[in-house]
Amino acid sequence: MEKYITISLMGLLVLGFCATDVAAHTKKFEPPNNYTTFSFFINPLSLGYKHRVAPNMYFTGNMDYIGNDTELKFQVGAAYMIPRKFLIFRLFGGGGMEYSRNNSSVYPYIMAGTKLWIFHFDIIHTLQRNSRPGYRFGFIFSF
């Protein structure tokens, strides 16, 4: 029983410290209107764009080129950026639809990612049978 109380108190402390504007001299985070991403460290080669449509909601579009299959995938969806930093990371997640050029298939996907200064890392999982998650790691620029 004592273990559950300790875990509950720790959870409340984390929620309290991660809530917006709890510290005395915090700056209100104003997310940028646009992000451009470019990934080439991990296969696939990827180019993406995020456009803010609500305070923390973004419309996303990505184009992935997988060289070993000469496959081109297009992804359109939405992402929510959590308005508070966790340690030094800014987290976001979302989903949408993915279109594959080679086999003309359309599948939904889910995505989770993080932004750190000018770098980003995304995990994308297409919701189809026997699919494996994809990864993106590269640069992200805001304007």
C-alpha cells in the first residue's frame, strides 16, 4: 500500500512541475507557425512540413524516399506538440494517412517524436498487418 501512495505522490509532483507557468519567472512558450524537417541520417530520406492551425496543433506533410526499394511514400496528418518541455526535449505526437507509390496503398499511421534544438527524431508506425515502425532523424527548422 505504501508503494502505491509513493507512486501516486510522485505522479502528482511530476504533473505539478510539468504544468504550464508554475515556476516564478517562466516565459510563456509561443510555438512557431511553421516547421521544415529534413532527414537523411537514417533510411529513408525524408522532407517534411508542419503548419500550425491551432495553438499547439499542426497540419503535417511528409515525403519519404526509401532508396533500396525505390519507394516513395507520402504522409498527411496532424500532430499535437506538448506545450511544455520535458527535460530538454519538446515532445509531439499525431497520426494521419500514408500513401505508397509502388503498390498504391493507403494506410493510417501513428507518429511520436521529439524536437531538440535543431534536431528531431520521429517514430512512425503504419497500421497495417506485418508492418515495422519507421524512424526519422534529422534537422528541423522553424520560421
